[in-house]
Amino acid sequence: MSSITLSPRIRTSPFYEAAVAAGLSDVTVYNKMILPTSFGDLKAEYDRLLGRVAIWDVGAERQVEIVGPDAAACAQYLTARDLSKMKEGQGKYVAMCDHDGRILNDPVLMKLSGNRYWFSLADHDMLLWCKAVAAEKGFDVVVHEPDVSPLGVQGPLAEDLIADLFGDHIRELKYFWFLETSLDGIPLVLCRSGWSKQGGFELFLQDGSFGTELWNKVVAAGEKYGIGPGAPNHVERVESGLLSWGGDNTPDSNPFEVGMGRYTDVDIDADFIGKAALQTVVAEGIGRLFVGLIVDTDAADDWPLPERTLVMLDGNQVGTLGAIVYSHRMQKTIGLAQIKREVVEAGSLVEVTGPNGASSAEIVTLPFL
């Protein structure tokens, strides 16, 4: 495997040195930063995520902060979801779209104290987009990237570990809700969230100089729970049907085509970018659906596909395949795809090309598990 050369254009997170010391072996680039993908044993990392607790350097999940008198109005204009009832301490999974209704990002939007909002981003350069929109619309806000880096703690024992560190009151936190807090003087935002369906939290570190110290504190507290390092797990993500923006979607996808229909509110009074285009999509009907595939092939490689591949039916392209893996729990090869709605509704068998060549595939609803 080729190595990645670090430079000022590819940053590392505050947790990078601790991750290297823990045995980091493989990385990718995400938001122009290093994002760990493995510590040398993907199956062990998968088992740890499902059975115990894992610590993840997800500092590449960058934040765009919007602060000022018009912060709420600016956040709403950037978001295809109704924010009118959003409260401090609450996060919402949202779609950010362009004026043609094409999804640009699927962040978690967090409403903090002090009239501040964070867009906790997937992999796309949204800081420039948000700055430009705020300036063109004349919103009275400051838009910038704060010194904030999330540390993931994921797995079925994550809640017990976080309760040991912060107190049992954290057990009452609802999903995507958060607390502005600290740990031994380290400033944090503690959110029940993360890149898995196994339960867990993200510790949004607000001072990068504490990166290694925070990592070590979490590891020390987690030793009795069998904690170990890992990364957002590709197999678990596919099993759980979690969207990977930029991988599973195509550049022309709208939120309805990537499974975000229930998070997209086209009939609210407030205006937002892409509203008219998305209203047209609803009126005319959704063209593609985000679905699972059970693929008739031997075990696929656990690593992501290097590029999207075609989904075919009777020699015609009917969709795109964004991921294919071997599910250890299902003991089947499965994938995630965008496929034409009429093909999905007809229940047709399709054909995909994975690591082992062309295979037939059954379309199923998500999540697999």
C-alpha cells in the first residue's frame, strides 16, 4: 500500500500522535486531514466495536461555526430541515444543498450557547460555501473553523466508560444532544453521537493542545472495559446502512435519493438553499432510492471500493454501487447502492461488479442489521 506524505495542506488532528503510538497502520484523507482507517487488524477492531468499546481519532470531522445576531437565520438558510424548534444542547442530522437541490453535505448541526451553531461536517469544503452564503445574504454573523476536534468513543460499553468520566447524568442524554462541559480542566462538548450504530459519544475537544492528554485519560478509564483503538468501521457502516457522503451518492444526488427524506422539510415557511428544487422533486417523484444489496459472491474485501461502480439490469445501467463488504454477522456479501426507483419497486435482480467480478444481487431495504 502506498504511503501518504504529510504537508501543511494535509493536517493531522490533536490525537494523531497518540494514535500513532497506539499502532496506527492505515489512513485516508478526509477534509484535507489524516483520518485513521485501521490499526492493523480490521476484524479485531470490528469485534471490539460490536462487543466492547473503541477509541477513534475522528478529528477530521471539522466544524464550521456560525456565531452572531443572525446565526439562527443563517443556519436555517443553509439547511434543508426545519430548525424553528431547535434548542440549545440539541443536534440535528441535516442536509446542506445547492440551489438545484443537490446534496453538498450531511452534517450534524449543533446549537450551542452564545448564539453559536456548529456544522459538524462530512468530507467537503463547506467553510468556503458558508462564508460566501453568509456574505452574499448579508447575515450579521462570523463564520469560521474553530479549534474543535472530536474524539470518538464507540461501542456497547461506551456509556459506562463515559459515565465513569463525567457522571451518571450523561445516561440521560438523548441521541445528538450534548453538554458543554470539561474533564479535569480540558474544555469539551460531550455529544451522544458517532460514526456507528453501536452507541457511543464524541468528545469535541475545544483546545487542541490537550489532544494526547485527553486520549490517554479516556484509554486509562476504559482499560477495565477492554478499550482499544479503531476507526469508523467500513463493514459496520454498511451493515448499519449509514450514508458515506461522497462515496455512496453521486454528484447530482438530492437528499431523498440518499435516504434523508425524513430529515428534509420542503414545506416550511422559512427559505433555504434548494427549497424550490426539492419541492419539484417531491412533486415529480424521487428518481432513485438508497438501498442495500445482497450480492451472490464469495467474501468481498473489507476495504472500500476505490470508486463507485455500475449497477446493471438487462445490459442497462440502473444505478451505482458505493460500497461492498463481507458482513461477518450476516455471513453474506452486502453493498450499498443508489438504484432507479422503478427497478427497486419491481423487485428486480440486478448485476454488480465487485472485487470478484460480476455477480447478481438482490435489492433489500436498509438497514441490513
